[in-house]
Amino acid sequence: MQNQTLQAAFRKVKITPEEPAPLQGYDPNVHVAYPEKDIMDNLFARVLVLDDGEKRHVLVSVDSCLTNEVTFQAADPNGELWKHRHILQTFPEGTRAKWGQTAGAAESDVSVHATHTHSAPEHFSEKYTLRIDRAIQEAIEHLQPVRIRAASGECSISVNRRPSLQHNDRLPIDNALKIIVFETYDGQPVGGVVNCAVHPTLLMNPLNRVSTEFVGLAMNEWEDEVGAGFVSLFIQGFLGDVGPIHHYRTETYDTYPWVKKMGHELYLAITQVSENLQDIAELPLISLEKKVSLPTKHGYFKPFIDVTLHGVRIGEVLIVSVSAEVFNGYIGLIEPHSQAAFTLFSGVANGYSGYLPTPEAFEDGLGGYEMNTTPFKLESCDLFIQSAVELVQGLDFNTSSYPAAHFHR
């Protein structure tokens, strides 16, 4: 164990649709993008491969709305019982397992994250998932020893959006912005991970356009600024009730200029937080995945839904991922149980299970879109918290058994 060294490599590949594409974020039956006129900016998938000499882990961040490989039935947005909205699978079934096979890793050692842009295709065919597969292969061929630096600050573009999908300062959120940077031993940055919570739903008028949205534009700007092949994955947070600041969905003008402006604002926040990067241990590399069956509310067509919880520990960094649009308030209920120096929370990852409100949201009487469309009932909350805490505690590890050289600069 004392001789282990973390190796890593990043890759980025374009997945902008090259044919007409129904878009997932709103109504795919209405909003179809045509490549010749509706591409505002390119979509990308970004890959991080990690290897400690014994085990390999893959993180994939995709400019997509969701990450599910099977269809999902969301509860009716208007709250009508026994009615559902059919959500098509984002990737062909077996995609995550195939990416694991390519990496020489188990499917549970692959973590797939959607940026949650609402301006991306509802389905990415094998034509596009194979591009990501090749990016994983290329990353494996270019693995190199790395060290990690990390910092935490605040995200200035996020606000609670309940109950009307509009800016609402009266309800609190955790607006943490966490940055992880991977560097070569001589200090050259090779890639990063950015984590915060916010719905990328700013692009409007019209809705049938393709865009990486402000989260992706911020990644592009940071990558361009650092240069030298630097790649940054955006890991979407617990965003169920979090939207972009000052957005009320009543705008009647083309908001794409606003998308670009907010992307730059997020980039500036990233650079500001990055000024406080600190050295941290990069080992051990361990992961854990579990499923929990949560009970559904009256009027939903089946009694339980499986929710996937995934965790990866990279030294003093812990990434906790859930296949649901998790309400932001769960961070305060789970994070105190983590011993990691930096705990990142990710929603809409490794599948899709619908909105997961907090106990407070179930009981505050505000209602709203998220409460209508969630398939779950109040009793799900404690089961989820218990399972998430067990996951976090299962990934606790004493980094002091790893050599001090890992901290040397």
C-alpha cells in the first residue's frame, strides 16, 4: 500500500447532435432541435480515469439532462393521480457497463454525471456513447502520476426556486462551490472537477435549441484559460429545488446572451475559489454503490422505486452521487457524517429516479412543480438519509497511512 501512486488522465469529446434531436428538458414531443439552425454551442462529454495500480475508477460528465439507461415514469407535473410523464432513456441500456468494460473496471466503478442542461437531446445513440468509450480508451493510454489540490467557496449564481420555479430568497440553500484540481508532480494542471447545485434552465425563447448552458460555458472558459489540454468536469449538485439567480421564467426575450453572461460569472467564481487551493492526499481510491427502494405516494403506479447511491473516495475528497433530483437541504443532513476534507454531492447521476424532496418540503405546504412530479412520499426521506449516511461511513478511510510525500510540493 505504501508504494501506491494515483494516476489520472482527462479527455473531452464533442457530442453535439448531428441530426434532428428532440430535447429532454421540457417536452420532447414539441421541442426538436435541427443542427443547421438550432445549435447555440457544442455539447461535450468529459472523462476522468483514475488508477491506483490496483483499481481503476471512471468519472464521466455529460452535457445531458439525465443519465438513465431505462425509461422512467415521472408523476404528473400537475399533480393528477395515476397520470405519468414518460421519460425516454438518455443512453442505450448497458452503456455504463460497456464504459466499465473498456476501462477494465466494474460497472459500479464508473460514475456517470449529467450537467443537467435542459437544452440537450433526450437520447444519445450508440454513435455518441462510442465516442465517449474511445475517450476512455485514450485516457487510459495517457495515465500519469498526479497530485490533488482542492478548495471550497460559494456559488453566486444559485438560489432556491420553490414553489413556482422562480427565484426565491425566502428559502435557504447550500450554495457551496467546490473545486478539485489534478496536477502533475511538477505542478502542471491537467484537469479539474467543479461541483455546485443549480438547474441549467436559463435558455428560453425559443426552447428548441441545443446548448451546454451556463455550466458548460463556464467549463469551456476555464479550460481555455488554463490551456495545455486542461479538462474540467462539471458535477451537478443536489439541485432539486435550486435554480439560477434572478430567473423567473416570465422573460419574453431570447435569453441566450444571459446564458453566456452567467457562464462567465460562474467562471469568475471558479477562478476566485481556485485562489485558495490547498494540497490534500490523493489516496486511497475506493468506491461503493448501493440501491435503496423508496416507497411511493398514492396515485403512483408502483409501490417502490429503486434509487442508486454511489460514492467514490479520492484521498480526502468524497463524491456522493444519487440517481434522483435531490433537494438541496439533504446536504446538511448527510455532510456532517463525512470525515472527508471535501465532500461533493451529485444528483441526476447513474440513472434517474425523479425528484426527492426533503421532509421539510413535504410538510411546508408550499407544493409546486417538484412536489407534484415527485413519485415519493414522506416516509422515503428517513430511508434515504439512513442509506446515504451508511454509504458515507462505508467510505471513511484514514489517509494518514499513506506516505507524507503525497503532500509535498
